[in-house]
Amino acid sequence: MKSVSVIVPCYNEEAHIGNLLEALIRQTYPLEFLEVIIADGMSTDRTREVIHQFVQNHPQLRLKIVDNPKRIIPAALNVGLTVAQGDYIVRLDAHSIPAADYIDRCVNDLEAGLGDNVGGIWLIRPSRPHWIARAIAIAAAHPLGVGDARYRHGRTPGLVDTVPFGAFRRELFDQVGGFDETLLTNEDYEFNARLRKEGKRVYLDPAIRSEYIARPTLRALARQYWRYGYWKFRMLRRYPKTLRWRQALPPVFVLGTTGLLIMSLFWSWSLYLLLGILMIYLVMLFIGAIPAAWKNKDARLLIGIPLAITTMHWAWGTGFLWSLITWLGKREP
């Protein structure tokens, strides 16, 4: 049986790292062939204490902590790769809770040759019982929020542009290199773009499942998606052909509505057009929220889900546009 190295970037995750470790100890893949590498960005909370306590209680889990002084995810992954001993690499997140058969299925798909990077779907879980936190978790997997990102709501296996986290043969990194440390996020998408450019395949298997803990507040969600949008533009500068419609719509929407708002100061028809667009937008979000509100028997989701999706769109779009503006401002004449 092949050995597996699980690499986990981590920084100040005392609230979540225990859930991940509990999920790893329950894996159906034999623990004697498994090692866990936590690349910690010099956490200032109790993260390391929680990890050490877990290892004392579960000595059968081989776990090592490596320092990540750069405190960015791609650097954490590269540091983890330098010490990984496994034949296969599985990349996970401190906010994730993989299903018990997660590693088993990843290895089986790799050995079956289904892809060079295989991954599954996210089941988004709220971080708190509050209705806004639950709305955020639903919005993060809603087609109106994430478009055609199949790993968020897909049910059909097949080749895709990206998967969350991913599982790889160790030698793949010798062929295409590690993760790009000039990107503070979108490092997974950039790596997968590089794979596909080299003729490699990214495979989505919906039977591979992990839970992901969503952001607890709209403010935290806005910060997350602003960062996603900002670094997505930086990544697209290198791989413009990887642009998807779901990624283009938020900046176009933000730019269009902002432009109409400015124009409305001079032409009244612009204000009417802006109001019409916003009305259609909000009605679509409200209608899209009805099934989830009905299923969960919670009318507050009719407000919460549109709020969360709007936050995602505007934060992503403004982050993308700000990245574009700052890049244009620094270009050589």
C-alpha cells in the first residue's frame, strides 16, 4: 500500500484544527501509511497547544509541525512538500472536515488514472448557529453565488478547471513545480491552470466529500471574497484564457452599476435604468433563496441569503477591479 502525506496550511486555527484532526484519525485509509504535516504560520493563539494535546491523546497518528514564517498559504504548501515522505500528497485546509473515506477515494482515483489532480465537493457548514452564519453557508454553495463552480454544488464526475484542495502523485511536483508564492490566494487555481497547460487532468469525483466551515459574519465574508477577487486578477494576468463567466460577472456588475450611479447625476434615465437593474437583481436573489428558506423552515433566510450573495458579488468584484486599477497605475509608460 502507498504512503500518503497530508499537508495542512494553518495559522491561528485553535477553533477548527481539532475538528480536522478528529476527521483524520477516523480515516479508513490505514494510519500506518499516513503522515500529517501541519505548516503553521507561527500561530499566536493556542493552535500548537491543541495539536500537541491531540497527538498525546492519539499517538498512532504520525504528525509533524513545520514552521511557515512567511504566513501565506502557498509557502505553507511548499514547506510541507519539502518534508513530505508520502507517495501521494493530499492537500487539506484547517477549516475542512474530510469524510472518513476521503483519502481512500482520492488514492483510488489516482491509481485508476482518472486525473493527475483529483478532488471532490465541498459541503459548506455554518460556523455558528446564528441565522446569518447559516445564510452565508447556504450562499457559499448557491449557483447564484458561485455560478458553475462544480465543486460547490456539482453531482456529476468529470474533468474540471479546478477542485478544492486536491490529491496528487508526489512526482507531479517534480514535473511542474510547487505553488506560486507571489499569489496570496488563488494558488490552487493557478497550480491547476499550470497542470492543464502541461496536458494534465483535474478530475472531480462527487463521492469525495469534505465539509468546509464558512465565514461567520458578512464582514468576514466580504474580506474573504475581496481577497479572492484581488488575487484572481493577478492570476488571470498570467493565464487569461482561464477566465470563466462566473468570475467576469461580479466586476462587470460592480463597474456597470457604479457607472450608472455616476451618470445618474447628469441624466435621469441612468437612475431609472440603475433602479431597474437592481430591482431585477434583488428579485432574482429573493426567488433563489425561497427553496432554502422553505427547506430550513426559516423565513429569515429570505433576507440572509440575498445579503450574503450580494456581499460575495460586490466584495469579489471590487477586489478584482482594485487589483486591475493598482496594476494599471504601476505599469511602465
